[in-house]
Amino acid sequence: MCFILETRTGRHPFSLNPCLDYGKMHYTICHALRKVSMKFIKEKLSLLYPLFLLLFYFYIRPQFRPLAQYVSNSLASANSYYWTLFGMETLYAAFTGFLVYCFSKKAQFSWRKNQLQSLLEAVFAACLVYWLDYFISGFVQGRAAVLSLFPREISPTGVVILVAAMVIVRPVTEELIFRGALVNAYFKGWPIYAEIWLPALIYSGIHFLHSPFSLGAFIIYLLPSLIFGTLYYRSKALLSPILGHVLLNLYYTLPLLLSVFQ
């Protein structure tokens, strides 16, 4: 039975139907619990996904080259190795960007005010790292790190494809992981600029899981990460360190790229 209370205006502001009220209350409680559970799950995933990206970066991505070689041998095509490697790197960058976009602040994907200043800082940062490498190792360490993707014998088409992968795709992936994911998940707001140097230490240290430790190589990995971390800290946007990283890799690969057109 329903009991309707009428006001002087003749409207029916609410009912005393226990079945209707119970249904509304049940729906409200379920909706609130669903929102709380989804928020809880997203918060936990936002803490776990950077670890997944790190594990993938240092254990799965090194298998891209053997896999590309296997595909190339199966297809018996001269350029299939380069296209396969480029495709895997691109898919990995897109997947990383999707995760970072879903679980971190969207504002870091836009370039804020002072765009010209951020652009000049990125250019200066790339030049600074390039010449620091010259004074530390005579370009040996930095160039070796960048050109490790290139085989000894390579076609002009392969040079262009791998330069695109090394200059554009890889810098995007690395900055998404070490600035977009790690900083926002673990180090944002820490004192003494920890969001700059802690990801740099992680980036430098984990490289030696696959190779013997070398102080010169450690410094060459550490310095760019510190400088690009400073760019991100100042601009609060991923585009600034990505641009600096792209320009640095372009400086290293430019002689190889120009040789194709000679």
C-alpha cells in the first residue's frame, strides 16, 4: 500500500511507499560502493603499473631485437628486421602512453605557458648533455648507448627506419616511464628534489643488470636523466624532456643519417 502526502500546492514531493524507497536506497548504496571500489582499484593500479613498465622495459624490450631477427629470417626479407623492430617499439610506446595517460595527471600531456622558454631549455639541455659526453668520454659512451640498436651491416632504408625508432620512439617511451609514470606514482612532492635524481639513479642503475658496471657509462646514463628530469620539474609537462631527449639522440645519429644521402 502506498501513502502519498500532498502539500498545499497539490504536488507529491515524496511517497511513503516502502518498496519504492527500498529500491532507491539499494540503488544508491550499490552505486556508491561501485564508485568506491573503482576508485580503490584505480589507486592500487596507479601504484603497480610503473613497476610493470619497468620490468617490461628492462626484461622484455631487450628481446625485441632477437624477435625481429627471427621474423626477418622467417620472411627472408632484407628490410623486415627493421620494420618489425620499429613496429614493436612503436606499439610499446603507444601502450606505455596509454597507461600513463590513464593513471596519471592529464595536464602533463599539454605544454603550458612559456612554450618558447621550454623549447629553448630543451635545446640547451640536449646540447649540454652532448658536450658533457664529449668531455667525459669523447662521445664514446653516449654514442655507443644510442647506436647499440644499429647492426654493423645496414642498408640505407634500415638506417632511416632505425633512426626514426631511436630518435623519436625510444625517447618518448623512456620519458613516459621515468618521468610520466615513476615520478607521478612514487616521487611527486618529495623533498630535496627527489623526483629529479631518484628516477635518474633508477634509470642509470638498472642498465647494468645486463652488462658489467662502468663508472663512465653510469655517469653518461645519469647526466641526461638528471637534466631531463630538471626539464620536467620546471615545465610540469612531458613534452619538454621528450623534446630534449629527441634532440640529443638526433645529434648522435645525424652523421649516420647524413651518410645515407651522400
